[in-house]
Amino acid sequence: MSEEQLKYGGLCNQCHTNHLLPVMPVLPEARRLIQKLETSRSIQPDDPDFSTDILFGKARGQMFGLMLALDVQGGSRILKAFSGQFNGHYRAKGWVPPIFNVDEFQRINTPGEKQIKALSKRILTTSDPAEQRLLKEARRNQSRRLMKQIHNLYILENFRGERQPMSAFFSKDKGMPTGAGDCCAPKLIHYAITHNLSPIGLGEFYFGLENRSGSKQHGQFYAPCTSGCAPILGFMLCGLVK
Ligand SMILES: [Zn+2]
Ligand SMILES: [Zn+2]
């Protein structure tokens, strides 16, 4: 599929149709953003933590997204997002935040990670195999609990004003794939919903050193991911009147 034909969205389980946002309306602006990032080599030039140089090193590249939306007065707004974290940061100036509340995430994640680290340390220092087994089980349970608490922070909304926990869109036994809800498309759509904006177009592009499998190249646009995004985007876009 050519870049111009890309669409972002998915099957809506209520309307039984696909709700889709085309890339076309954002392509020129997104290409300008790619050029701007190439020139400034930063996503937030006032802070060295946000240099894009890391995307050309060991960490390799990252997905970025851009949305064109209309506010209630009909004025156009450009929204930008990066997938997941940028160099360990969930927030950067001028970029939309994650779906979940970052402060709440840190309140849960920081002590949870500390406990897991402490268990790991004890596993390394004990020589009794029986005790080691118990500690490993405790660590497994603890990280499962933490994962569940974090996943519970992801509450999806749509343009009808409905809310659903993100876990409802994934099979109970397989669980949620890593990074579900952290891609640019869900971040941007969620931001639009919660700020009374009507999206017109959306695009996701890859920036940086090509990924290990070679499936993603610098400056190219890609369809939404099938594992994390396809199951949720249809619901999120439901009720959008264009
Ligand atoms: Zn995705
Ligand atoms: Zn629908």
C-alpha cells in the first residue's frame, strides 16, 4: 500500500464497521515535521535529554505521529505524539501525554519496581534452592500484580462519551501485548476526545536507524500495529462525526 492510502482505525464492535482516519490530510505537515526533527535533532530543543541522536544509536528509531483536528470553533489544530517513552520520558513539551495519568503511574510503578529489584537481589544472594524457588515465585507474582495495576490505568474513551478499560479489548488468557495503548494513534485520539477536538487525519512515521528486522525505515509512514492498536482504535473513533 502506498503511503497516501494509509488509514488509521479499526473495526468497531458496536457499529460493525471500520472507523478510519486517513493519512492524506496530514501528510504535508508530517513531512515538514520530519524535516524539522532532522534539522533541530531534538523533540524539545531546550533540553539535551530530548536529542534525537539516540534514535540513530543502539536504541534505534521510534514511531512518531501527527494529527490534524478541528476545535469547536472550526479552527485547525496540529497534535504530535511519540510512541511509548522518549529516552525514559513519558512527557515532553509540545507532545501529547500518554493515555494514563503519569503521576498515578509513577505512584504505582516506583515502589512496585523497587520490590521486584529487592527480590532479585535476594535470589542472587541465597544458595538454598528451595528458598530460591519461593523467591522466584514471589517475584513472578509481584511483577504480574504490578503489570495488572498499570494496565488498569488505561481507560479508553470514545467520541460517544463511553469508557472501557483497555483490558476489555484483549483476550483474557493472552493478555495485553507490551506497549498496547502507548502507540501514537491511541495517544492522539485519546487527547482529541478529552479536549473536544475532532480529528480529520492521522499519520505515523518512523524516525531513526532502521529497526532490527529492517521492516521500518527512517522517514517512512506505516499502518497502525495489528497487535496493540487494531483491537482498540475502532472503539476509540466511534461517534466521531466528520
Ligand atoms: Zn500500535
Ligand atoms: Zn462505532
